[in-house]
Amino acid sequence: MPKKRKDDERPTIDGQKQTVGALSQELLAKDPETTDAVELQREMQYSTFEEEFYTALDRAKKKYASDFYIVILNQRFRIFSNVIRTYFVDRLSCPTPDYDQAVYRFERKSERIEFLWVIPDINTCRDIYYGAFLMNPEHRQLFNFVSDFYDGTLLEKCKILNQEESQTHIIVNA
């Protein structure tokens, strides 16, 4: 008996199997929604986020004997602007802050999860940072993360957590 292929597990619409590309094109053809980028991303990820996060956390607990970080990366596809893939990555060092990233720290001794930051995509960061006076009060914490990202505060926090020197010795315009 032949093995079942991954293609056979694709979502179906009206009994027809659809590829991600076909679904993306179908959604793009519809009228754009009024939901802003932050809300849209929140809705899309909320359904499975918690389950995937705790799966990554359990995997990392087995892998590391000390404190570690869970990094959530969002990848947007150039061809399909409405398709976002989320990756949950565990690591020992605090990652350098970047766009489309959220970072959590797990302290082994206290078994505590600490949320460090979230940075949205570059366009949303610009909209939030330069449109701060128009900002919804609910997005104030997000504005603080974006502001800290732009002024280097998050990078300094990363260096402290990694026990690195604050000022690196890089020669600029030599």
C-alpha cells in the first residue's frame, strides 16, 4: 500500500484540495478587510500560538539544563503578501533584536517565563513610530518596544543578557 503524501493533508474547500498559493490568491481577490496589520496578525496567530509555544518550551526544557530563550519569528512570503509562517526557535543566547520577532526567556531555577519584547514588521514599526500621536492607547506597549528597538535599548538589553560588552570594538568608515 503506498504511503500517504503530505499533499493529501491539504485543506479542502467544497471538497477540492487547495494549495497555499491558490488560497492566498482567492483571499487577495476579495475586498480588503478594515482590520489593521497588528490586529490581523494577532487573530491569525492566536488560534495555535499557545499550543506551539508550549511545545517549543517543552522541547527546549529537555534540550537545555540552563536558562534559554524562545524566539518567535514571522516570515512573510514575497509572492503571497497575506501568507505568514511562524517559527518557534529555542536557543541559549538572547537573539539580536530584529523585525518580525518576539522573544521570551525561560529561567530554569524559578521555572519562570519572561516576555522580553515583540517587534512587528518594518512597515508596521514605521507606522507605529512615526504615527505615535495617532496611536490607539492599546498599542502603547508595542510603541515602547518599537521605540526601544530604534534607539538601541533592546540591543543593549540583549548584550547584558548575553553578558557581552556594551560597546563593541567595530571600526566604522576606516
